[in-house]
Amino acid sequence: MDLGFFGKYLTLWVALCIIAGVGIGELLPAFPDTLSQFTLRQVSIPVAILIWLMIYPMMVRIDFSSVLDVGQRPRGLALTLIINWLIKPLTMFGIAWFFLKVVFASWISPDLGAQYLAGAILLGAAPCTAMVFVWSYLTRGNAAYTLVQVTVNDLVLLFAYAPIVIFLLGIGDITVPYDTVFLSVILYVVIPLAIGYCSRVWIIRNKGSEWLDRSFLPRLGPITIVGLLLTLILLFSFQGETILDNPIHIGLVAIPLILQTVIVFGIAYGVAKLWGLSHDIAAPAALIGASNFFELAVAAAISIFGLESGAAMATVVGVLVEVPVMLLLVKIVNATSTSFAHNQDGSCCPANTILKEDSVEGVA
């Protein structure tokens, strides 16, 4: 198993979507103008549909029964929760604020810098959900324990994402209506998670878990990718003027996002080493902290700030840089594996629990 054709070259596809979206916005301005009319309480209906296509395949993969095993070997899970919910949002805010509001102040206007900062906050508060299974596999991580980590993070996400985002936006002097933030969580976390859970239970009850893993889930991978790429084209059809006026901003926004990823990974990986976690637990724990649930961040940015906002563009830059940076970190993890124990420390689930190869092929 590997990233799959689309996943491996995701950065290239994102770049092509930026070009296509900007081109459509400039050559066919009636296209974004028409789509902008289909809104409900400031939520773009076409974008909402595409984002549900992105997020639902991830939610239906979550096995909530794995939460029953969280009490066994808790150090790996504790590390994941501490990094994702106590450290990562704060480091993202600090690094992004320093670069976007101080270092790059002469290149980025205060208003646009605030929007880019908001996008970074939305990224930093959303831990990875799907791609982490790929990173876990590529580093020979414990697939069953990775599932536990992801499931628990998703449950925390339901309750912690909105308060953390509101708190950090307030520190950054970025005012947003509280109800808009909570509406984003309901639309793009609660509803897809509920539908995913119900459909998973129904499928297992009527078709069996093997059919779910080997037939249903593999078919969802391309849907996620298509939804993501179409969303990006639509987003950048609205962003065309901003991109053409400020092309250097993509690189400027990328710098703090890349630095944040590397720093958070270093903290998590270092603590895992100090705590004596085995490599199959330390690797996915560190990589979960380093990566982001960028689909949710994109959705929240669009819902809260709009398709034409700098916040939305910043979240897409996160998509642009994540895969190559994470592949570099995977190489570092594999190169340093001999310095960790390899005794399945942290394993809380049956040893024969494996990650189906087809279930992550093409997942964004």
C-alpha cells in the first residue's frame, strides 16, 4: 500500500486546481457570480455539498467500538491528546502571528494578515483524521492503536474545536459570530459524523464488516479526492483577483505552516522518545500532531469568512504543502526507528487487527 496515484501527487493536483480556478474566475466571471447566489444563511450550498463528499468517507471509517480499549496502555493516547489539543493550536497561533503580522508585515496588509492568521488557526485546531492512516502504514505504525487515536480525537473535535477556534481568534483580535463557528462544526463535523456512524452500523448489520472494508470503503476514496479538487477549483474561481494581485502571498503563508508542522512533529516525537514509547506508537502519534484535518479547516474558513477570504486561501495553502512535508517527516521517522523500542508498547487492540490496503487508497 502507498498513497495512491492521487494522494501521492496531491500537491500537483492542488496547484493545477489553483490555476484552473483562477483561470475560470478571470475568463468566466459569470461562473462564480452565479454560484454565489446559491446560499443559505451565508453557507454556500454548492460548496457544502462538495465538502460533505470530502468528509463523509472519513467519518464512515471511524470504528467507535475501538474507544472501549482506550484505558489500556494510555501513554500514546495521552501524547496525542496533549499535542493536538493543548500544544498544537497555541504553537500554530504563535508561529503564524509572528510571521504574518510581524515578519511579513511590509508585504501583507493588516486586514489580509488577520485573515491569513484566521485560516492558520482553523488548520491548527483540527487534527488529522484520514491521511494519518497512510502515514502510520508507511512508518509501520500500529494500525489498531492509530484507529483508537483518531477516533478519540474525532470525539474531542466535536466539543473542543469551536471553543478553541473562538478563543484563538479572539486573541488575534479577529471577530466572528459565535453562532457561525458552531454552525460550521454542526455542518461539517456533527452531521457527517452522525451519517457516517449510522451508515457504518447499517452496512455492518446488513452486509458485514468484510464487505464494508473490502467493497464499500475503497469506492469512497476517489469521491473524497474529487470533492476536494472540485472545491479547490470553485474556491479559487472566487480567489482569482487576490491571487493575481498577491502571488507571493502563497509562499509567505506556506512558511509558517511548514515551520509549524516540523516543530510540532519534533515536540511530539521527542516526548515519545523520552516517555519510552515503542516506535509503532510514537510514529503515528507524532504524525497525527504534525498533520491537519484540512478538509474541515477549508470548510470552516469558507463558512465563517467566505469563499473570497484570505482565511480560505490560507487553509488551501495548508493542503498544498502538507503532503510533501509529511512525506519528508515519514522518511525521518523511518530513518530514526532504530533509536526506539519495537515491542508493541501501547498496543491496546488485537494484534491481528490490520489496516486494509484498499481502505486508504486515495484518501485525502
